Amino acid sequence: MATLLPIRLLLGLFALFFAYYFGRALEARWEGVAPVGRVARWGLRLLLTVFGILYTGRDWLAVVLLALAGLAAGLGFYAGSRPSRQDTPPSILPPGT
């Protein structure tokens, strides 16, 4: 039987990506900007990848991947709470008018 390590690593990368955006969506929901559906969609994606990681076994790889996903969710929440850097739009009028 072939090893499932590459598939689990790929699921771990997906879990990191989904956890980051789940954290951002959760923070946006906390601020009242995002709808509940966005949080639910990212949460479902994250839940399915975590289930895929844990399906074959609960070993050191699963612990590492889940810890990294937790850190990614925290980083996403933090990044969502930081003010975005927006440059001021250029003025239509020439300077000095």
C-alpha cells in the first residue's frame, strides 16, 4: 500500500491556507463587516481538511499540521484586525486651488 504522506502534506498546506482566511473572516465577522456565511464557508473548508489530516492517524505529523493551522488562524485574525494601508487618492484639482 502506498504511503499517504504526500496527500497529508498537501492537506496540511490547504489547512494552513484555509485557517488563515478563516481567521480573517472571523475577525471581519467580529467587527460586523462580514456575513455569517463567509465564516461558515471557510470554517467548513478548514474542518474538512483537518478531518482529512486526522483520518489516517493521529501522529506527530497531525499534531504539527494542526498546530501550524492554529497559528495561521491566529495570524489571519491579527492581520484582519490591523488597519489596511490605503494611499490617499490623487486629487482631481491641481495643487494650490
